[in-house]
Amino acid sequence: MDNPPSVDGLRGGAANALPVTRPSAGRRQSLRLWLPYLCLVPAIIASCGVLLYPTLRMFQYSFLNWSFGKSYETAKWDGLANYQWLITSQSSTLFHSLRLTLLYAGASIVCELVLGLAIAVLLNRRHVFGRQVVLTGFMIPTLLMPVMVGMMWRMYMYPNGMLSYFLGLVGIKIDWYTATWAMPAVILIEIWQFTPFFVISLFAGLRAISAEILEAAAIDGASGWYRFWHISMPYLRPIIVVTSMIRVLWILKSFDIVYTMFTGGPGSATEILGISIYRALFLSRNIGRSAALSVILAALTLLVTFAFVRFAYRSREVMESATP
Amino acid sequence: MNEQHNQTGIRRKWRRGLDTLAGSLVVWIIFLLFLAPYLYLIVWSFKYPGDIQAYPPRFFSPFTLLNYKQVFEDVNISFYLRNSTIVATVTTLLSVLLALPAAYSFARFRFWGQDWLAYLLIAIMVAPLIALVYPFLVMANQLGLNDSHLGLILFYLPWNVPFAVWMLRTFISDVPQELEESAQADGCTRLGAFGRITAPLLLPGFFTTGIFIFIGAWNEFVIAFFLTSTKARTLPTTIDFFLTYGSFQFAPMFAAGVVGTLPIAVCALLVRRYYLAGTTAGALKG
């Protein structure tokens, strides 16, 4: 088995290259040896200590036949029945949720990327009035409370809300609260909230490309498009991949906005994985199935994270130079 | 000849100026479009309920604090604000405090299993919140921590401590180790060297890490929603009031939205230099 990417792979790293002074002897030496581990104890206890028990429980519950609200004594060991049901049953929403999550991630990330890149390039022109103000302002949507964002858009998307009014001005009439338009509505909100994230990271990437290279290419007669595709784009590629992966992680675990907007409905039109877990637990009152879905979600998240860490390790030089 | 050259120069300058103006204009129009929904929320929260729900929207209407009065008096939002502040502040302080030794260890030592331990921390950090809600409920009931500040804080730690380790590690790495070593050579203990030399230089690091944890805990909905009912309810969970009581209430919702999000918008201004570092590390947080 090969080594994991080193810790300093992800950020910084200069410090670890420095030599550690040789230990002297005796007790001091054993302290030297144990000090790094002793330092980790509070953090490990605070995170593992709290999480270990619930995680093991989650695994255990996923093998049980147990209804929500009934006592633990009524739970029966059911083997892999929950997983089998999720995969084979007609009424299982697992694949529906996975498809929705894929659509959700794909559509929103592509739109965010295209829009974000366009805005970043515009922002990177030689002179832009109030560039810093724009950049700072763009940070606001991403940091806002997701629940409030969902609430806010819920108000705007009502038939007599603000969005409906402005769309009406250009002659578009959409009822967002239908099975067809619910998912596009969620994606639209997502695009609103996270395009600025792409703008900021891509702008940082564009800034890091040295002006001399671009000027030299311009003197050699390269057109603007040529410079963009053949000099800027290869440089931005790792940043695009890392930013998109971050978004995939966010979308996998998203719950708040969809919950406040539609609670998974109408029907199961917006039943992404997180909502499925919630529904299996509180509507179908089936703890086992909910836990099995949780295990699947956790596994997916770990998989994407692993890919993310590996990739971030490989592209670390670029990422570091791009972080302002 | 010379005059003609001068004229083309002036024309070019004009064209460049126009170009800048047009570019800036496009950027600002897009920017304002993006901010519009939030600005709308703020402006509309100062209108009378009748004007808020009017269709087509009334852009110019009398100013009032009625909605805020309602939110603070009828819904008693200051109670939830207080809960949110307590939980977010204690989570922030505890996370940074517990994470500091580990961050120091990762930044300053080279030890066996370092990479795997870092992986473990990341794996903990990505655990999806919604997946653990039921086990958390069971655990909170067993420990008697249901609907308490302590319970919420305890369940926020597993996500925020690894995040703080990750962030602080970077900031500690940025302080040259030679500074500490020379202090130790002058007779300081390792702890003394850290406290006197490195810690003061870490203030921006503490501040940034703290703000990001604070924002996360302030915005957190899932755990707060399922694990609190009356005593420890935080601000994000109060949206339920506006959803379920009778018909959907617009007017107080606007005011509550502003009360809940304005502190965060201010935080955004405070951390703007470290926004990318924070969001990239925070991306992993469940």
C-alpha cells in the first residue's frame, strides 16, 4: 500500500522541512518522543470521543428492523435486509435520490463555473472601478445562513413574489412549486449562492498568472482568445477541479435549503439523499433504512473526500500560489 | 506629423477610458444583480406588511420598524439570538483551545503516523451531519443533554476541532521556527517560547479560524433543529415558527432574516483576506 499524501502536502509545509533538534537523553528523550502525540490528545478526544459512539451506532442500526418511536427492545437483527430493500425495492428512492444529486451537482457546478469564469475574467481587466468592494461583496452570499437563504427565495418564488414579478416583466411565467420546476428552483438558488465562490477562487488564480508571460505572448502575436485558452486555462484547471470538488462535497451533504424550500416535495421531486434520510426516519419511521441510507451517504462523502485530498495534494503548488 | 501622433494618442486614451468604463459597468451590473436578493430582503424588512405583500412590488413606501418590533416582542427573537450567541461563542473558544496543541504538533514535529492521523481528522470532519442525527438523538437522551446548550456545543466539536487544527496548522507553519528556537536558546521553555514569540504572531490566525467556526455554528441548522425544542433553540430553527403557525408570514420573516444574517455579512467583511483559506478547509466540514 502506498503512502498517503503527506500532511504538508495540503498547505504550508515549509515548517516540516526544518530539522528537528536531536533529543538529548533519558527522560527528556522520552518526552520528546511522546510530546507530539500528547499534544494531539485533546483534539482527538473532542472529535473521536464524541463521534465514535454515534458512528458505530449508525452502522449497527442499519442492520436492524426498528421503527421510530418504539423501544430499543423491539428492534430485530435483520442482516442486510435494509440495504437489499433500498437497492431492489420498487418504492425505494435511493436511485432517484442519487440521480437527483447528480443532476443537482452537474447542473449547478457547470453553470457556476461558466458564470464564475466570465465574471472573474471581467474582474481581472486592467482597470475596474471598486474591484475590492465587488470582491468583498461577493463573499456575502456564500456565508449566509442556508436556512434563511432558502426562506428568502421561498418568498421570492411565490406567484406574487419578487422573482415572479421580474420574470413576468420579460414575459416568463413559471410556477416554481411544481414537480418540473422545483429542482431547477433549487439549482437556481445554489447558482446564486455559490457562483461568487467560483468568482473569488478563479479570480485569485487569474491574478497569480504572471503578467510577463501574457505580455510576451501578446508581443508574439497571440490573440486574446488564444492567450486565454492556451495560457490561462491550463493554469486554472487544477483550481477549477478543486473548487468543483468542494462544491460536490457541499452538495452531497446539502439539506437546509431544500428542506426550507420544498421539504423534498412536491412528491419526491427534490428528494436528495439528505432529505431521503430525513424522510425515512420521520415519515416512514424506519430507523434501519434511514441508517442504511446514512451509511451510503457517508461512504460517498468519504470517497469524494479521498479523491479531493489526493488531487489537492498533487495540485498544491498551484493552489498555494493562488491563495491570496 | 507630431500633432497627428498626439491626436491618435489622445484618441487611444479616450478609447481605453471608455473601455474601462464599460467593463466596470458590466461588472457592477452583474454584482448588483447578485446582491439584489439580499438587499431586497434588507430594504423590504422596513416596510409595512401590506406593502411587503403588495403585488406588483411597491418600491417606494413608508419606512417602519414594525416588523422588527413584532419579531422582538411577539416571537421573542432575542432569546434565540442569545442561545445562538452562547452556543457559537463557546463552540468557537473551545474548538480553538482544544485544537491548538494538535495544530502545533502537526506544524512543528515530524512523527510516525502523522499523515494517517491527519487523514483521520479529515475523515471526521467530513462526516455528514444529517446522517448522524438519529444516533445523536439517542446519545443526547442517554446523557440527558437533549435541548441544552452543552449538548449542542458537544456535538459541534467533532466538526470544528479538526477544522481549527487544519487552519491553525497553516498559520503556525507560517511563523518561522527559528524565532522559537532562538528564544529557547535564550532560556525559554518550549511552552514559554510558544507563548511569548509565536502566539502573539498568531492573533490573525486565531481571529480568522474563530470567525469561520463562529459562522458555521451560527448557521448550523440540522443538529440544532432535531436536538433542541424550547430551552436551547437557536436562531436558524426559528424559521419553523413562520412556516407552521397559520399561513406563511412574510413580514416578520423579512425582519428575522435580516437579524439572522446581518452579523454574518459583517463577519464576511472581517475575514475577506482569508476567505479562500477558510472556505477551502471548511469545505470538508460536514
